[in-house]
Amino acid sequence: MTLAPMTPLAAMPSPSTAVWQLGPFPIRAYALCIIAGIAVACVVTEYRLRRRGVAPGAVLDIAVWAVPAGIVGARIYHVITSPEKYFGAGGEPIKALYIWEGGLGIWGAVAGGAVGAWLAARQLGIPLTVVADALAPGMPLAQAIGRLGNWFNNELYGGRTTLPWGLEVHVMDPDNPGHALRDDAGNPVLQPGLYHPTFLYELLWNVGVAALVLILDRRLRLGRGRAFALYVMGYTAGRFWIELMRTDEANHILGVRLNVWTSALVFLGALVYFVRVRGPREYLVPVGEPAVPVAPAGDVSQVDLSAGEAGARPVAPEGYRVVTEDQFRTYRETGALPPADPADPADPVDTDDADRAMADDTDRAANHDADSATADDTDRADRAATDGPQGAPAGRTGGDPTGSDHADAGRADAGGRPTDRDS
């Protein structure tokens, strides 16, 4: 009996080139994938921000801060977790700045991007949780597209396999980065055997995470950053088992890859946040009315009619205020801003106005007390004038035929003082 050979019937090829020259400028597949992923994330986030009341174009203002900060954070994390490549024996510290040679950590990208987004959100007056929830499904889509760059670079694959989707991996030329090593016949050299395409597993997992966030966010109407926490939990759960399959070099703690520990800890942190934080989805309305372009005054012939035909361009408001979904729906239908809730922390009260209001209340109270005291004095004076001296009852000051009034008025106590009825 002849045993069937273990040679797989199918395999997944890998590109032999990851860099193309456009004159003196190198075009890197990894960079193109990162840029494409950022563009997709921006489109998704822009759409979701608009549905929550943010003015058009806000995502570009956020990306200006978040993208560079995310890249810097990703590089810092990579260098910190792999210092031997740059500061160990034979390492070159200057290469820590060579970001085009690869080496970005997703954990640092999320942390750095969060700092950049926070700075941008403060300038725009948008709560960071609103930005995070809007980004939640776009982030895993960006990561999925970015993983294609690892396929071009022939990196981040797993152990040997005979599965039909096993990956062919080229031996990359160290003297010609971005290109496969070639034999004497000019053919690219392959590693022996096939390997698990762990980059593909993570790509498909991230697409699933994006779908999960969209579905649960629609059903549960997540808010307060919980949609982003759901994305973090979904991503780290997948990264945990995919990281265990990878065979590329990595630092280990207690025999386990560093990113496995990181995935577990970040998952637990996101889970605690998702369970403990509660609250409805946040919607935003502008603080005051957005500025409206003013038509130029003067002769009609001097007015640019083409600008009017194109329509007035929307102007971003000075800031935003968090409202309920019902209030937001009413605002969208009628254009009338809902009343501000003084108890709402999202509606800060001007301390100067509060002091002036308190002073006005104090003045009104003092004036009221003074008016009341004056009225009381006037009433007592009227009663005294009406009752006569010593509080005599009305109707008796005109004289009593019996002479009792004069007797009472002339009666005195033992000390010679007139008798006081009130004493």
C-alpha cells in the first residue's frame, strides 16, 4: 500500500515585492495599506459622528491630531518592547526613527491616537466618549486593511501547516529591503513548506469585530464609550489566540509572548469598563447657533451669485451640548435647540452670571423686607392715630357720656406713670 504524499493540493502565494520605485521615491505597500485603513476609518467615523449631531468635517480635525499621535505611540511601543534591535549588542539606536522599515505596535497606536483625539475633541467641544463610540467599528476595519501590509512584507505568519490555505513565504533579501531573495535563475526563493497566515486570521477576525460592534450598537444603543470598549474586548480576544500561533521573534514573560499578556490585561480592563459604565447613547446639539455667512451689502450687481447657487457652507459651532435622543430628534425636525438643563454637567453655568443672579435675589429679598417693615410701621401708626392715645379703642376718643375715658386717661400707677394696657 502506498501512502498519499503530504504535499498540499493548494497554497496561498505571497508577493515577492513590497516596494516599488517611483523615480527617486519608494512606494511601500505597507504604507499604502496603513493609509487606506486610516481613510476607511475616517469615512466610517465621519458618518457616525454626523448621525450623533457633529458638524460635517469634524473627523478631519480629529485625524490631524490622532493619526500622527497614533503613529508615534505605535513606534514607541514597538521600540520599548523590542529594545534589543536598537539598543542591544550590534543595535543601531538611530534606526528607532526609521519607521518606514516597519515596526508598529497596535497598543501604542491606540494609546497615542486616544491622546491626540482627546486634544482635538477638547478644541471642538466634543466629548471623547462620543468620538470613541463613533470610531469603534472603523478601527477594526482599519486594522484589517493594515494587515495586508504584513502579507506584502512576508511577515507575521504562524507555524507549519498542510491546510489548503497554507501560506507560501519568501526569503526576503536583507540587502534589498522590500524584495525577495532570488536564485541564480532569477526566481524568488521560498521558505520550505507552508505556514499559517496569521495575518489573514486577524484580518478576518477584525472584520467580524466591526460587524459585531455595528450589530450590538444598533440593538443596545451603546453610549458613554461602551461601543469602543466592545471593540477592544473583541479585538483582544482574537489577538490572544492568534498571537499564540505566531512564530516571529518576540519578547516573552514567563514563557509567554508579551502581546499575549497585553491582550489579556487590556481585555479585562475593557470588560470592567463595559460592565460598570452605564448610560444612554449621547447626542449633541450646538452651543448657540452656528455662525452663518453674511451676504455682502451693496449693489446687487456686486454680489457673487455663483456662491449663492452653491449654497451656504456649514460652519462648525463653538461647541456642543449633550442631549437625549428625543431632544435630538426634535431638534433635527424643528431646528429649535432644546432648553439647557442647569443640573446637567454638560451645561456649565457661567459663574459671573450666577453671582449676578444671586446678588439680584439678595437685593430683591432686602427690598421686600424693607417694604414689609415700612408697611408694618405705617399700619401701626395708622392704628395709633385711629385708636387715640394709650391705644384707646376706636369710637371712644370722641368722648364718653359717662366720663370713663377721661378717668382711664388720668388714672396712674403707684409710680406716677400712666397705666399701659400692653404691659
